[in-house]
Amino acid sequence: MENEIKKPITKGANDGESLSVVGDTYRILVGARDTQGAFSTIDMLIPPGGGPGPHAHPDIEESFYVIEGEIEFKSEAGPYTAKKGDFVNIPKGGLIHSFKNKTEEVAHMLCIVVPSGLDAFFEEIGKPVENGAFLPHPEMNPDYAQKLKETAEKYGQQLYPPDQLD
């Protein structure tokens, strides 16, 4: 059997699937299919007021690097405002956390997820969008909230009320 030489995965500045996920735009740079489930890397654009509500995923570790802007992270351990060049790691274990852009400028982050899995969640709930474009935040009516909750649970996430970390 010959040794297979693996090729690097490369993406240009606008390559990769861009998805509108609850009003944010996430571009999947590398996902489960590319890494045999080892990790995912997601380029995140968070508009003013954007960001996910409180949630937890016990079997997934997330790391965020702020490329541009400012994001307020909240967790059971307290708040942290991450600015350009800052790094935040949410360890495995089910820490309830959220993040929000409380500024008037779009924030830009790189997110690494180990193991992969959130990329599949985003692909299921997201809507394709042009890279850099934003769709309005979906109306959080009872039907949409239930679908979001069920889909999150399918991918090992738990969702919490918006005021969970206040």
C-alpha cells in the first residue's frame, strides 16, 4: 500500500460557504468533512447587536480570536470584553456562555471548534448568504425557538433563556 500524500486545505479570502446564523454571518473555512471530525474553523462576522444567546456544549471546546472590533463574552465565570488581538477559550465541560457585539461596528472573529460539529449545526440552521452580507435576525416566535432548540440538542448543545447570565 502506498503512502498517500495529503494536500493542504486552502481557502481564498472569499472561499468557503457563508451562512447567516441568527443574524450573524459565519464562513466555514474547514469543517468536519475536511478534518474527519477533528476540528472546524469558522470565520465569524458579528453585526452590531449580534451574537448567540446563552448556550453550552459539554463535549466541544471553542476558541475565539478577535480580528477586528469588540465582543462582550459572558459565562458563568463572569464577563470579559475581547478586543482586537484578544483570545477567548471556552473549555469542554458545559460552561454556559454567550457573546454579543455591543458596538456600532461589525466585529470579526476566527473560531476554532474541537471536535467539529458546530459547523454541521450552522449548516442546518443557517441560510446561505454572500460573504460579508447580513440577513436580519429571525423572529424568535415559539415555532422557530422550538426548532432551534431541537436542532441545537441534535448537535450536543443546550440553549438557555436570554437572561441566563445576567
